[in-house]
Amino acid sequence: MADTVAHPGASTELEGDRGARHVSVAIGASARSVPPERLRAKRRADRKRRLTVLVLLSPWIIGFLVFTLYPILNSFYWSFTVKRYGSPARWVGLANYELLFTNDDLLTALGNTAYLAIFGMPVRIGIALLAAALLVRKRRGNGVYRTMFYVPSIVPAVASGALFFFLLKEGGPLSGLFGLFGADAPLWFRDPQWAKPALIMVTTWALGDLMLILLAGLVDIPRSLYEAAELDGAGRWAKFRHVTLPMISPVIFFIVLTGLIGVLQSFDQAYVFSQGVREGRLTGEPGGSLLTYAMLQLRLFQDGRIGFASAMAWVMFLITFVITMVMLATRRKWVHTATEEWA
Amino acid sequence: MSRSRRILGVVGQHSVLIGLAIIFALPFFFMLLQSVTPIEEAKTSVLWPSTFDFGNYGEVFDRVPLARYIRNTLLVCTLVVTGTIVSCVPVAYAFSHMRWRGRGVVFVLVLSTMMLPFQVLFVSQYEIFSNLGWLNTVLPLVVPSFFANAFSIFLLRQFFLTLPTETIDAARADGASEFQILTRIVVPLAKPGIMAVAIFQFLFAWSDFFGPNIYLSDEANLTLAVGLVRLNTAAARLGESNLTMAASVIFVMPLVVIFFFAQKIFIEGVTLTGTKG
């Protein structure tokens, strides 16, 4: 962010960024000799402008108070209570949190989430990086490939879920392909061992966003670095390892961070795969192998256990917060920072 | 590097690209194929149908109130896009072309709300909408969009910052009010950026499942996303995946069409969110 936080003494004209500098030169020259009536007019103008800013910001301010701040505080309070909709909350202290951590479902959901992150993300990022690296040099036909890799990511998650549910079901086209190789098709949606790989498969199909972001990062790498590496006798792999990877590491860092937050909230495809609700409960079948954090919380919510669901939301929030902070604090370890030093 | 080795390298790269492209296109191919597979063959899982039965598309409309779903979805999308643009453009303007004390701090606050998991919000939001008597209407899905969201504010601000400050400063010196500058200069100049935000919001509202799934219950009020999931569950028991796939095609096709018409805007938008964050 380029914004400079204004220090209290500065006149409003001198604050801010972009273009402020040449404006301030003109004002700075005349500021010393401003007569008092002009100052009063200026103060009036300042007040008017503050009011304008407030009016412009009002949609966000109201939305923030009503749809963000109030719900957060509310759910924080509820997380210490037993509460059902339409009836008052009863304070129970930390009971919800204690119950949560002795609950097998939570561990199952967390375990599944971790599985999806540990095995899913490297696959997605690896293939996205491969595709981006092949498309970075300007060549005929690249536009077509780029489009083909990107389009799956605009398919809504429930549609790609339904699609892969069909592709992978017994007798589905992909099972047919397995059959061609003489292998037995796994029972993707019955065998707990295969349910999560199926989930990873769908999300990998939709890696278009990652590819575009990586592609933009690769385009920004100066050609001269590669030329210098070539002069040093670097081969294709060495160039990738010592030029591409370090230079792209800030982008990968960003993808991993947002990806982790995304996995914690993953919901739609798992919901479709596990056939959603059975007897009024979210199942996360087979064998709970698809039960994610978000699904579990919705189950608690649908059971009317509002206090419990709120406690879980707060645990989720804390996990997200800790992951973000730990990653940002250790950023220098993961990310090559030479570009920032040059800048 | 010798000439032949270089050719080999190019051939190798192209084969990987072609291989990947086939893998990425294959699900679409099977989706289209299954959507025209006759019902008896859909149940027996034949890979290639004997005839193409386009009647499946009509059958889906008979089986579920698909026309209603489409109408509801379009209503939600239109209102969400309108609300987002109307509310976020002024906010983004205040964060890009006006200077005021505390702007940096408030902007960080806006961005930090993007990090909040929606789980923290929806349990309590549900109560608000329930108390207002808005359950089973589109209101919980569209009203919040009239109160600005951080992602769109951020994206619009990035676009607004690329506009020439000189023009805006000149207009201000000529005595134009901030509202005049916003409506007569910034909005016309930033049309591509506003379009990008509109498209993203449309896509989001069209695809959203979580919100409609908890707020809508009556069959006649459902959106396409929820309708598709219910159809999928029902059709899976009956082995009628051809109907699910026909409905999926209807659900996905508009997005693909929008993508092809607005490819450039799309790609710039995605790139902007990823690299300038």
C-alpha cells in the first residue's frame, strides 16, 4: 500500500500520495502569506470535504457495523452460551470450547482439512506453475492454451462437483478410462481412501486463477537474469531453480497463504460429493473423509446449536489468524527478497 | 544448443501443453456428451451414446422448475451487481482520489475484513435476517451487497489509482465538487475497471451456493446452484446423470459465454488481485 499515514500536524493538502508532491510545492509557496479570512474559508472547505468523505464512505461504514462488527461481537458472546434461535442465550462459560476439543468430529474435520492442504496445494501449484512456465514465452497458440486452462476455474464449484461426481462414479467415463488400462476403478465416493483424492482432483481442474497469477509473475521476471544465467552456463533446470523459483517466490507465498485460508473454508464440492444431507444431517461421507470444517459448522448450525457453532467459528477464526500471522512473520524464510532491496 | 536439440525442446513443450489441454478439456467433453445421452443409456453407463438426445434439455425443464431457478438467479445477480457498483464506487473514490486524515488506517481496516472467515458472520447474520422476516426471500442475498464489500472496494481503488491525477486536480481547481468529479470524470474513465468488478460480482452471485442454500427453502425460490445440487442428489439415485449434466450445461454456459466476450477484462482483474495485493 502506497498510502502514507498522515501525521497529525500536517495540513490536509500535504497528506497522501500520488501527485500530492507537485500540489504541495505550489501551496507551500503561498501558505506563509495567507490572510486570516482565507484561512477561515479554507477551514470551511476542509469541514465540507470531511463531510463529503463521510458521505462517500457511508455504505461501507453502515455495512461494516451491521453485517460485520455486530455479527462478530454477537457470535463471540454466543460462543460462551447455549443458544437456540428464538430463545435467549444461557451463559455456560468455556463449556462449548471444552466440548469441541473432546469431539471426534472436529478432529476429523481438521484432519481432512489438513490432508487437502498438504496433498492438494502442492499438486495444484505445481501443475499451475508448469502450465504458466510453458506459456510465458510469446508463441502462437498460447492464447488458446491459456483459455483452455483457465475456463474450468469459472465453473461454479457445485457444477464442477456434480460433474466430477458423474465422471468418477461407478461406470462413469473416468472409471471407463481406468478400465482401458486394465485397472480396477476405485470406488471414489464409497472408499474413504479415495474420496479426498477425488476432491483434490476437482480443485486441481480449477487451477486457472493460480495459473494466471503465476503467469503474471513470470512475465515480470527480467530477461536479463536469464541471459546472465545462460552466460554462466546454466541449463534449463538450473535456470528454473536459481532464477525462476526465487523470483516467483513472493507470488507463490501469496497463493499458499490465500490457499490455506480457502481450504479451511472449502465446502461446496465436498457437500456435493457426500450427497449433502442424509436424514437431515450433513454427512461428509464416506466415513467422514469429506467432512470439512465448514460443513461441520453448518451441521451444528442446522441442528440449532448456535452457541456451539459460534464457538467453532471462533476457533476457525483463530486458526486462520494464527496461520496468517505465522506465515507473514516467517515470510523472509520462504520468499526471496532481492527485488524489494532493489526497489 | 544445437538446432535439433532446440526443435526437440519445442516439440516436447508443445506435447506437454497439448496433453494438459486435453486433460483440462475432457471433463467438458464428457459433460456435453452425457447431456445428450438417451436416458436408458445414461443408466447403463455407455461411453458413447447411439443417438444424441437433445430432448434431455427439455426434460430437465419439466422435471424441475428450471425456468424459475433461472429467473431467481438472474434477479439475485442483477441486484447484487447493482448494489455492489452503487456502493463501492464512491468508497473506492474516497480511498483513491481524495486526501484525508486517517485514510491509510481505515483502508487497512477495510482490507482486514477480507480475512474474516464467513463462518464467523453467518450464524449471527442469519438471526438478523430471520428477525426481519427475510428468510426464504432473496433479500438476505442482495441487501448486504448495497453496503459495499472489501474485495470490490480494493479492486476499484486499484483501477482508480491508474487514472490521471492531473485531470482530477484540474477539475478540482476549476471548482468542481467531489460528486461531479466522481460522476463526470472518474466513472467514465474507469469504465473497464467497473465492468471487471461487475463481472466478478455477477460470477460470484451466479455461482454462490452457501448463502442461497441456507436462506432459501421453497422450491419456487431456489437459485440455479441450489437447484442443481438437489437435482444431482435426486438424479444420482435414479441414475439419471444425463439430466444433471444437461442442467449443468445450462448453468455453466452463460459464464463461459461471458468469459469469451470479456476475456481481457477477466484476465486483468484476476492478475490484479493476485499480484498487487
